[in-house]
Amino acid sequence: MIDVGLWISYILFIGALAGMAVYSLINMLRDTKNAKGTLIGVGVLVGLFLVTFLLSSNELLPKYVDLGITPSQSKMIGAGLLMSYLVGFGTIAVAVYAEVRKIFMK
């Protein structure tokens, strides 16, 4: 019974992703000015991920080898963590900058 529920969840999730992609593509084709900004944002995130992927290490501790983690998985995990840290700190920095700027603009 659990297996059937998981398959239904997978199908619904894939359907939601497909609907989101189609809806986004339709809106991007309708409004090319906003699409340009969106694509620039996606490009910046992809570039940031490439930088973090190149900076991350594929070093494995013996504990992780026992769990079956490969060096490529370790590198991907490290890149994801670095990306999360950079995006998180960047978001905080932008929020602080906006508030400080608002104070001095009065």
C-alpha cells in the first residue's frame, strides 16, 4: 500500500513540475522584458554553482566511505553547502544594506 502511495506522489510531483515549467515558459514568451531579468538571475545562480563546485573538495572520511558516498557525491554535497552559505549570507547582506540605506535616505 505504501508503494502505491509513493508512486502516486511521484506522478503528482512530476505533473506539478511539468505544469510549472510550461506556465513559466508561456509567461516568459509573453513578456520578454521580464524574461531577460529572470534568465540573468538563473545564469548568475548557475555561475555561482559552478564556482562553488570548483572550490569544493572531494575528500572523503573513512566514515563516509563506509556509507557508500563517492568522491563525486562528496564534491556535489560540498558545492551545495557552499552555495547555500553564499546565498544565505548574500540575502542577509542585501537586507541589511537596504535597511541601512533607508535610514540614511531620510
